[in-house]
Amino acid sequence: MIRVSVVGAAGYSGAEVVRLLARHPGIALSGLFGSPGGKGAAFADLHPDLAGLSGPEVVPFSEESLLETQPEAAILATPNEVSAELAPRLLAAGIRVIDVSGAFRLKDAALYPSWYGFEHPAPGLLAEAVYGLTEWCGDRLEGARLVANPGCYPTSVLLAARPLLPLLAADQPVLVTSASGVSGAGKRSELAFSFCELAGNFKAYSAGTHRHEPEMMQELGLPAGSAFTFVPHLLPVVRGILSTIHVSFEEPVTDVALAERFVVAYAGRPFVRVHPAGRLPELKEVVGTPRAHVGWQLLPGGRRAVFVSAIDNLLKGAASQAVQNLNRVFGLPETEGLP
């Protein structure tokens, strides 16, 4: 049994991590930690379906307490600045880290002040961190010390867009609109995330300024200044992300050619389902699952297409992808512990 501790276990993503690991046949939960100075919580209080299962109590976080649990790995569902400071110390103690925050996703430390609001305290680790878009990692996850779990929006966009890269017209823009459930913002008490503000509403935010934009550009291989536009929206639902990606091709393509690219990319990948041409995914297909669904509509002339992807932001966009990565780091089957 691999001993794993979870920091940030009381948050939405952290609680989902605990729910998955509690039933994982190869994992022993060694410690669960909430916010420093916060209140403890019984294991069964983390998630409704944990009732009847046993596990450690959630206790306020301290580094000393975490080290006392002697984990082989830690999953950090913590704020960006917390992960950036904590991960290097855990690595120095011989603990492998799966970080669900954005602290190690960007390879260029110079981007952190403008996009994340802080100077990175461990820029030397950015090159080592494996960007954990599991289906595209090859063998880099096996034995990795530090995995940067992708953001929820980037997961939805990259799974749909990466198979297309060799076909895209270099002089045409890539336009992305994504809509997310409110749980993507975490447990926040701001007025903008209250029921009265969100119920029956739908709105765009952070157009061109969202911190996931440079992450997507990096993983698509797009240089700064490229014609890439990302506009996120907030849905009046708890969870799920639906992303729509508008692309142009260098040469006319066919549905058959696009299908072949996705077959090659995701053959044997159990958590990505590619729909037949013209069949676009919906949120209800993926919410509560660790899977991504991808579909497309080729436009007349074959030079443009609209791709749509759907994921559960708390699972494939965070917790279940972290477990996928944890499995691969320790040489377990990718599907272990995932429904």
C-alpha cells in the first residue's frame, strides 16, 4: 500500500481526491489536512458517500504534522502560493508531490508575477515538474518527483486541441470559450459567487486575462503574441466545464481524417471518449465521472471546425486526473481506483 497524505482535504477538489483514494485498493490515506488554524473534521464529513468508510481525521495543516504521517506522496489541493512554498520542502524530505494548484504548471518563472501575482520561490523546479495531462505524458510520469496537475479549463481545451496541432493554419486565430460550474472557484464567500447573483444567470469574466491562458498557450506550443483568445464563463451549476474551440486548417480536411487523428491520440486511453463527427458532448454526460468527451462539427469547405469538449471540473479537471497521475508515478494501472 502506498501511503498518501492530502493537503487541502476540506476543499472541493481535495474532498474529491479523498473520496477516490478512500476506495483505492493500492493506497493508504496516511494524513488529511485542512487550513492552518482551521477546525478539524471527521473523515465521513468530507463527502456524503464516505459514510461507513474509515480514514484519518482532517486536522489543521502544519508541516511537522504532515511529515509525521510519513507519506510516500502528497497531493496538494492548496492555493498557488502555498504549493509553491511547500512542495520544495516535501521533495527535500523524499516525498513525491502531485500539485493540483498552478504553482508548477508554467515553465517560465517570469510569468508568475503577472499571471499569478507572486514571484516564484522555486524556479529551478519548473523544468523538473511534469505537466500532468495524463494522456499526453508518455513515460515521463513514471517515477516523477513532482507533477503539476493541469488546470480544469486547460484540460478541457488541450484534450480537444492537441491532436489538431499539425493541421492548424498558422496565420489564423484559435478562439476558445469555456463555461464552468461555480465549484471551479473553490469555497469562496464573495458576493459574485452567491446564489442570488448566480441563479438564472450566465456571464463571461477575465476575458484575455485568465491565468489559465498562458498555460494553454504553452502546452499548445504557441508563442507569446499568438492569435489565441480565451474567454471563460460562469454557469449557474455546481460542476462541469463545456469548452468550444474554433479552429482553421491549413488545408481542407475531412471528418474521416479528423477521426483518424483522434483514434491515434486516444486509442487505449480509457478516460477520453471521442464522439462521432457531428455529435457534440453535453455536460450531463460527464458530471460525476473521471472522463472527458470530445466531439466536433466540420464547417462547409473543410477549412474550419468547431470542437467541443466536456469534463467534470472537480474530477478530470482536478481530482481524478491527480489520481491518474499518482497511479502512473507509482507504476500502477492508470485506471486503478477510478470508476
